[in-house]
Amino acid sequence: MSPTAIAPPTSPTNGAATRNGNGKLVKAKNGNGAPHLTSADPTAPTETLPVDIASWTGGARGSAEHETAVKLAHKWAYLKKGVPTGQALVLSVEGNFHGRTLGVISMSTDPESRAGFEPFLAGVGPTFVDGGAVRTIRFNKVGDLERALELHGANVAAFLVEPIQGEAGIVVPDEGYLTKVHALCKKHNVLLICDEIQTHDGVRPDVVLLGKALSSGVYPVSAVLADREVMLCIQPGEHGSTYGGNPLACAVALTALRVLTDEQLAPRAAALGALFRRALRDLRAPLVRAVRGRGLLNALVFDAAKSTRGRSAWQLCLLLKSRGVLAKPDVVRFAPPLVIAEEDRGAHYRGVSC
Ligand SMILES: Cc1ncc(COP(=O)(O)O)c(C=O)c1O
């Protein structure tokens, strides 16, 4: 989602933000408010924003926005799609990571995230029944989703997916995967919800979830974007949060988005990331089975079986840490800030070469 897709306050019912004498927003009432993203900065680039997009800033964590999105999908399914009340389904994919809340782990296939937290929310997740057998929708397998929608599409409200699976090990799908998913969702009148909390693809989903880099990590802020037709299925009083629409958070987010565009951080990340992957591959390190990623979000697959000294991905991460680079196993992931300097980028692969 391009930064310009962040909408100004959009709902006629959300006019609770007020300006003080300096023209700054000083108050944003949200207790029972309709969706809104408020700005404390009167110079925010609102003039370039599309008018058909509404936004909701629930607060401080990406997973909370998934809860919003599931509620939104349910409401949309009953009001617009005609799904019988109580029967809406939200499909996801195997290997997903959408956070830690109960609704989110109800969709997870990771036993570590789920064990001990049962019972889970019904009607969400990557599994579907096919001729008496339970099947799982795999990431990057369009045919799985196609089959699930052929069988259950009438009751499916939404399909939730990360453009690139981050926690699963920076799994980049085949070219065109999301475009095909988008077309399938359109065919079956299903909302495509993209978890863009870590990554983005060129496709324009029906609902977008944002967090993390929305404020460049400076201040907790997360958001849901959707077309008004979808977003305004939720009426004032039906959803809210004490700190939703937090003006400080929104000001930080808008500033971060401006920096992102002014400093051309996305093309910079694309260029630096390509150099980084090439440098890692050029090391021809015997214990590195694969290098993959997009932009500055990258991973290397460590081949512990090839180590004659029983080295693990965890040990590689400890070695990197001793050289000032924090990375996360099992698939070793690198997610430096987009403002990383050239020389710091070199430290990553010099660590790997040791
Ligand atoms: C793709 C993705 N979605 C959702 C989340 C959850 O965000 P939060 O930790 O802010 O709840 C994360 C966190 O790592 C994530 O990577």
C-alpha cells in the first residue's frame, strides 16, 4: 500500500478531532467512534489521498488490527454478501504469523503459539473439509485456495494472507501468486485481507493491515485500511478503543510515511537488498543452503546437516550478535532498518563469512 493511501479523517461521524489555535489536532474522541486516522500535523499530505478509503487506527499492535479485520469481514459478509448470520468463515494459510491474540492464534498452524491457549475461535483458519477429509491451504499454492472456495466460497467472508511470510522464514511466493489469489477472491466475492505489517506486494487488497514500520518503530501505532463500502459496515458504537485514533501516534505515522517517500527508502531498500543477497551468495559459504528475500527483509537457510562441527543456526546468530548484528533463527532472518548505512550492511555478511 503506498503511503498516500492513508486517508484523512473520512467518516462523517468521526469529526471528534479538534484543532487548537496553532491548527494542531489536540483531541481525538474515539470511544464509540467510527473508523478514523487522525493527524496532529496540519501539513499532512491529505490533498493526495484517495477519498474512497477509510482507515481505522485501533492502537498499538498489529494483532489487534486482525481482530478488527475479522469483525469487519463478518459484518460485511452478513450485510453485503448475504452469508447467514453466524456462518461466516475467514480463511488463512499454513505457516502464517499474524500475532499473538486469541483470534489470531486460532488461525495459526504453529503448535508453539497455540498450545495451552485452547479453546480457539471457530470459523477462522487455514483448514477446510474436502470430501470428508480436512485439508490445509498452503502458502503459494493457488489451487488449495481455489478448491476451498469452490467448496465453501458461499460462506467465506475473507481470505487473510501475508504478501511474504515473515516469521515462517521470509518465504517469497512465486511471481503472480497474490494476483491470482486476488482474482479468485473477486470471483467468489470474498474480501482479500493482506497483512502488510511486515511486507507489501503490488496487489490492491480489499483490507490492509499495517503496524510496525507505520511509525518507523518510533511509537506504537497500527491501522486497518479498507474501502468505505467495506469499512463503514461497522457503525459508530460497534467498535472502539480508548487509545484508538491517538493523535500523537497518527502524527508520528504521518511523519514516518513522509520520510519514507521523501528519502526514497523503498527503492533504496530494493537496491541495498539486492546487493546484500548477492554478497551473501557470493560468499559461497558451504553451510548456507539458500538466500532469499525482498528489499532489506532477507533470510539465509542454514544447512546444519552439512556442519562437520555440529554448528546450528542459533550459533550463527550468536556469532553475528558478537559482531553487532542481531538476526533470528531457525531460518536466519535479517531485518535492518531501512536507513541502514552501506558499511553496516557489510557487517551482516562479513559476520556470516566467519
Ligand atoms: C506479519 C505480521 N503480522 C502481525 C504481527 C503482529 O504484530 P504485533 O506484534 O504488533 O501484534 C507481526 C509481528 O511480528 C507480523 O510480523
